[in-house]
Amino acid sequence: MSRPFLLMTTFSVLSFSLSLLYALQPDSNIKPMQVLLIGNSQCPTIIANQLIENLAKSDSKEGSRSIKIVGCIKGGASLKSHWDAGLSPMSARSMIASGTYNFIVLQDIYNVEEPAFAPYARLFCALIKEKSATPILFSTASIISDYPRGFERLHRIQLALGKELGVPVVDSSYAYLKYLGEKPSTERLESLFAKDKAHLGLWGSYIYSCGIYSAITNRNPINLAAPHSIPVDVVKQLQEAAWLQHQETKSAMNK
């Protein structure tokens, strides 16, 4: 075999390998999905730890896309109080008006009842759709002292409105229940919460993040990135609970 032929063959193999490598890399020209998270003190850990962004970064399957999250987070806020803030600087409504978002996630306070939730969720969803973005209702868990009735209430009112408006729902209230199982021990129940037993801890924030990621992308969070401080077996359980609930919620929305 001649030397020129060997050189040409080697060059061809190298070119093919480089082409394959570049094909497997994320397209840097594709802009990140822009997401606005409107909520209260249930949300800061999600944003501060970039939990959703890291899920997206670790998703190497075809069609994955990076995500950029910004927040309009006010401690103790409800959707009503967010709406009533009007167009003041950095209010939810001013951020919606001035931003270009693909998705806007709406999270209400843990003890909200349907009469206070539905009118303002409707107003926000209509405003978001006017901006050609997709609204998402984010049903969080309630506090430990309101378990399980508060979880079930949040699930019920958010799913009902999601069906009415044709809006995706992140049903983390029921994802929590799936992870906890029937008659969970005090230790297991408290593992999702902070020491005050009202705000969520890192584990709870992670199950929220998996649910939001799946609602935004319709992609499975199982085997994606998680904080190193969460045990591997717990990570899998949290991911599985979030993904199973995402699938069940999608099915329920179509009934």
C-alpha cells in the first residue's frame, strides 16, 4: 500500500471522527430557553443552586437545550400580591412586560384557597400568553403541619385550573406524596423540609426542580445532575417521583 494512500485514509478517518464529535456537541448557536419563576420563599434554593440549569447542562441526549432562570421572588408573596404590585420596578408584571421569556412559572403561597388563587392565576396566564410565552402553574407542597390535606388541596385547585386554561402544571404537591409513600416516618417527611418544617430543604427543592424541568422540556430527569450532598439512592427516588408525577399530570390534563 502506498504512503499517499495511507495518508489519505488516515485523514479521512480523522475527518469522520471530528465530524462525529462535533455532531455530538450542543449547538452553541441555539439560545438558552428563558424562564421566569414568579413565587415566594419556596423558590430561592432552586435559583441559588442553579438546580434546573444543571439538569439541562447534564442532559446530553438529542434535542437538549440549555436553560436560563431568573426569578421574581418575594418572601410570603401570593399571586394576588404579585399582581397587586402593578408595574413597579422589578415587579412580576413589569418583568413579564419587559422580558422575552419562553416560559413563566407561577407559584402561589402554600395556604392559598381556590377563591384567592384562580382569579389571579387567570390574570397572569392571560398576560403571559399576550407576550407569546407559555405559563406554567407550579403546585408546591404545603407545610408539614398541613400534611396531607394541604398537599391535596394545592393539587386539586391547580390541576383544575390547568385543565380549564390548557396550561401545564408542575404538580410537586403530589410528587412529594409519591416520594414519601403511605404513612411516612417523621424522619422521611422532614427530610424534604428545612428545620422550620415549613420551607423546603435541598431535597425538596430538587424534586421541585426536576418537576419544573420536565414541564418545560417534557424530558426525563432520571440520571441527570444532582447536588453532591444528596445521597445517590435518594437522588434516584426524587427523580423517579418527579417524573412519574409529570407523566400522570399530563395524562390527567388530557382527560
